[in-house]
Amino acid sequence: MQTSSFLKDLFSLSGKTAVVIGGTGELCGTMAVGLARAGAEVVLGGRIPEKAEKRLAEIKSHGGKGYFVPLDVTSCDSLQHLLDTVLQRSGKVDILINGAGTNSPTPFLDITPEEYQRIMETNLSAVFRACQVFGRYFVEESQPASIINLGSISGLNPLSRIFTYSISKAAVHNLTRNLAREWADKDIRVNTLVPGFFPAEQNRMVLDESRVLDILRQTPASRFGNADELIGATLLLASSKAGSFITGIEMIVDGGFHAMTI
């Protein structure tokens, strides 16, 4: 067997359907393109059709296929509509990525109940609901699946300025491990993909010059990550062959940030 065919067989997602919640964003959008290039049909769930159209055009330029379903991640009905639409159009779901997120730089004592609730609803409750809606389908239909929840390095290391965001992501990490334990015997794998510092829409508001310098000093690779550097980890976790015995982990992609001490 040639090396190329061996790797294709190991990581190919041909015939798979991947639902990417938050797929209109920068990081998950790039991950969605990677899934499509590996052979999956990709369904983007999000709020902004214009962003979805651009991402779908990129997917199709690589010979991939996919479509967009409008989604409000805070609504169980909207998540159920997403699942029903995908089952009607594609017949099944094999991969679910939960990547919708929001952030705020508000100092701790100034965080209002409304801001706290908004961030927790998007970053944590939405993941909880999506895992319930899609998880019920996976379990009841005996459908093998890979669920990839987007965590954050701030869910592992307390970081200043993003208190509610850090709390929400720490809870996502815990939820992921619990679901991995619950569903492992059903061939439903649940993992957390943990990006380090990647420039994206939700974190630019907290990345002033002094903070950028602090981050780079703490990152052995001495740079920010590029969105396409998440694709390899995504394909490993999504693949039913390459990732078949991987569940309940936090896969960190951070240029060494988490390994740094002094």
C-alpha cells in the first residue's frame, strides 16, 4: 500500500456528514473547510448568511460540498430544526462541532448579570443543548459519532480580563469528559479541541498591544496560531479510524503556552 493511500484511508471523511455550529466564524469556518477537503459534506450552522456564503464558496472551490442552516444556539427548537433539516437533506450526522462563542473584556466587579448570562448562554448552555439534541439522535439511532467541543486555554489556565468566558470554557471541558464517559460504549466519542491564542473576532477586543506582548512571552513558539493549524487536530478527532480510541481528552493546540511556567 502506498503511503498516500494509507493516509487517505486513515483520515478520509468521505461519506460523512459534519455539522459545524459556529461554522460562519473564523476558526470553525476554517475547520469546516478542512473537513470538506477530507471528503465530508459540511453543514454550517450560524447567524450570518453572508459569512456562510463566503465559506461555502471556499469549500466548493476545493471540490467540497455543503450548505447553510440558520441557527440560534440559545434555542432548543432551533437546534432541533438544524438536526431535522440535516437528516432530511443528508440522511445522517456523523460529526458535530460545537464552536459558537462570545467574549467580553469587562473587569470582574463590573460584569452585569445580563452580560454573564449572555456569555454563559452562548459558550456553555448552547453546547449543553446541542449535545442533548444531537446526542439523543446518536444514542437512539445507534449512530457512531464524533463530537468536538471547542474549549479554550483559558478553561485550563485562569487568564485575566475574560472571567466569564474562562468559567464557561472550564465548564465545557468538564461537560465533555462527562459525556465521553457516558457514551463511550455507544461508539460516540466526545473530545475538547483547545486552541491557544488565535486571532479571531471574539478575542480582538481584548488583544491590546501590552496583552499581545504578554502572550508572546508566554508562548514558546513566539507567535499566534493560524486558523489552518487547527485542521490536523480536527481531522484526527473527527476520523472514525485515526481517532477511534480517542475520547474524553483535551487536545491542546497552543504553541506550547500550556507547557510554560517561568
